[in-house]
Amino acid sequence: MAKQIHNPNVLDTDRIVPLLIKLATPAFFGMFVQTLYNVINTIFIGHFVGPLGIAGLSVVFPLQMLAWGVGMMVGMGGSSLISRSLGSGKTEDAERTIGNGISVGIIMSIGVMIIVLPFTDFWLRLIGASDAVLPYASTYLIIIISGNIFNVLAMSLLNFARAEGNARVGMIAMILGALLSIILDAIFIIPLKMGVTGAALATIISQIVAMIYLSSYYFSGDSYLKIRLRNLRLDLRILKQMLAIGIGAFVQTIAGSISAMLLIRLVVNFGGDTALGAYGIIQRVMMFVTMPAMVFGQGMQPILGFNYGARRYHLAIKVIKITVMVSTAVSLLGFAVVYLIPGPIVRIFSDDPALIDMGIYVSRLIFLSLPFMGLVMVGQTIFQAIGKALQTFILAIVRPIVFLIPLVLLMSHFWQLDGVFLAYPVSDILTLLLSVGLALPILRQFRKAIAEAEETAKAEPIPLKQPVKSAESRNVIK
């Protein structure tokens, strides 16, 4: 029988706004520094290796997404189950989820290495690497995939800590890893002149350090939940629930990887290596400007999952409304910056005139849907948080597979390179419409449950007041 919660959890409160800020703020600073690292890494490559180095990182990106998908699947699927288990008082299930997540993450990371490493040139050629770009891409890919197991474990433990309400630990891990990466990048790339090899090694070393820190959080006794050796043994009941949600994130990443491969091939066909480099730069900028909306979605996830598990639907609706408003506001702010003044932003990455002009051109097309990205991200997180596997899976595959790939093929046929990049905002808007359509029935169910609870409360008889004991009777009792 599941053990009941005896000590309070930070998620067990009706003060939604302070709790959302408490969870989102550390996630923001952690992801800000992590995203800043990705930007600085590209800047180092752009200035000290050249446009071909940036193109090499761009070609590797779809395969990196494949590797990240394992960590996303384990981390997101596990965090959803952990939050809901805590909300319903099942701490043993929550701890079993952590152990199973670690085990399945290790197994799947090894599987990715077996699939990718023996065939690196094949995969890179398939994506669209030219003879000039291949050496840079191959070197970077081999190192990144070889150390992916550390990244998967770090991503999983970070999400697990956030799911139990401790976003600070995740923030420290991300900041620690990102700052170390920046320092090592500067050492490996500039004085040691190690190029993309140095960039890859800096990434892997930082992931190892972040994983060690997150592991120490659980083994030091500071965590609410614990890692127990017996829970490392795979439990089919736990795996089924965890992967039912996590498979959506994994399929989304795989689908995104496939669509990115297609996009890169078309970008190279219509614009050459310069367009590929510009696309790589805009990808980094996109990660930066969508990050604020993403962290509020991450802050919402454990709160929504906990209150859904505890059947406190009025608080579930409240956190969704607040997160939608905040994420939309920050998305509009990001759009105002990157769409109106893209030139200075692109020049940060490179001083190559052709690359700068192409980067400005690409940004004007891809960022058209940025004002709606906050809503898209919140919509996807809702179903993950409350354990709705079907809706999570649908939203995971619909943007990259159902919308983006067909639109890229269709629109590039008529408008060539313009069509490739315009397919992004069109697919984002279609995904938003679908997210709203799927979310409305869930919100109606919440409101119906709230109304039924209120009616039940009104129908219950008011307990009679106990008669006040007389002084004589009190004396008899004494």
C-alpha cells in the first residue's frame, strides 16, 4: 500500500502566484545561463573557427535532438508522474519513478550510441553536410554522442527535483554546467585552438559536473524524495505510466529531428552553406527568446500536476490562467526585440557580411509567430502535467510531422528558401489552434467538477452546535 505524506510539501499551498514565481524564477535563471552558453559557444565557433564551424554545429543539431529526446522522455514523463503521485499522497510511487527513470535513461542512452556512432558520416551526409562542413560536424558529433549518457542523467534528475518542488537545485545545476562550459570553451577554443573538438569537450565535461551535483542532492539527504537502490529495478507498472507521458516528448524530439534534417537539406539546396550558418544562428536566438515562456510552463507543470492529483481543480484552472497571461506577455516582448532589431543580434555571432545579411533575412520570416509561442508551450504542458497521454502524444507529433514537414515541402515548391522559413510560423499557428481545441474540454471538465463539489457542499446538512455544558456538569466531569 502506498505510504501517505506526513511532512508538508512546498506544492501543497493555495498561494499560486508566489509558488509559480518561486518555481519559475530559478528555472529562468538556470535556463538563461544554459541558453547563454549555447549562444556564447556559437559565438566562439563563429569568430575563431568560422562560418563552416557554425554550419557543422547546425548539421549535428538534429542528431543532438535525438540524444536529448531520451532525457526529455525520462525527465518529463517522470516529473509528471512524480507531481501527481505527491498530490495523491503516494510517495513510494514517486521514489520508484526516480529509480526507474535513472535505469531506463542509462539503457536508452547506450542504445543511441549504438545507432549513431558507427555511422556518423552516413547520418551527417543524409542530413546534408557538404564536403567542407563534414569534418567539423563529424568531430563534434562523435564527442557529443559518446558523452550523452551524462546529459540524459542530468536532465532526468533536474526534472525530478523540479517535480518535487525544488527548482533551486535545477537552477544551480544548470548555472554550474553553463558557466563551466563557457570557461572551458574560452580555454579550449582560443589559446589551445582546439576548435569544434574543444567546444564538444567543454560541453561533455560540464554535463558530467552537473550530473554529479544533482546526484549529490539526492544522496546527501536534502531531497524530499530519495534514490533507493531497490527502485532501480524496472517496474512495468511505473514504466508504463511514465513512458505514456514521456513518449510524447520523445516522439516530439524525434519528429523535430526528422523535420530539422529535411529543413537543413532544403536550406542547403536553396541557399548553400551560408544559409545553413544563418539558420544555425537563428536557432540559437530562437532558443533564447522562447526560453522565458518555456520556464513559466515548467514552473506550472508541478503545480498543475499536484493540484490535479489532489483534485483541487479551482487551483488547477488558476495556475493555467496565470501562466497563459505571463507567457504571452514575455513572448510579445521577445518578438519586439528580435523582429524589430535583428541586425545587432546577428552581428554578435559573426562578422561575415554575407552571413549577417542572411541571418537578418531568415529572422524576418521565422519569428513571425513568436507572439503566440507562449500559448503553444503552455498548451503542450497542460496535458503532460495532468497525465493525458493521448493529447500529449498528439501535440508532440502534430507540429513537426503533420504541419511542418508537409508545409515545408509545399511552400518551398512555390517560394523556395522563403517557403522553407515561412513554414515555421504557419505550423506554429496551426499548432496553437489545435492546442486550444484540445484544452477547452479539459477546462470544462475542471469547471464541472468544481460546480459538482459546490453543490455537494450546499446539500450537506449543517452540523448542530453542541450544547454548552453548565457549570454543574463541568464540575461533574472534573
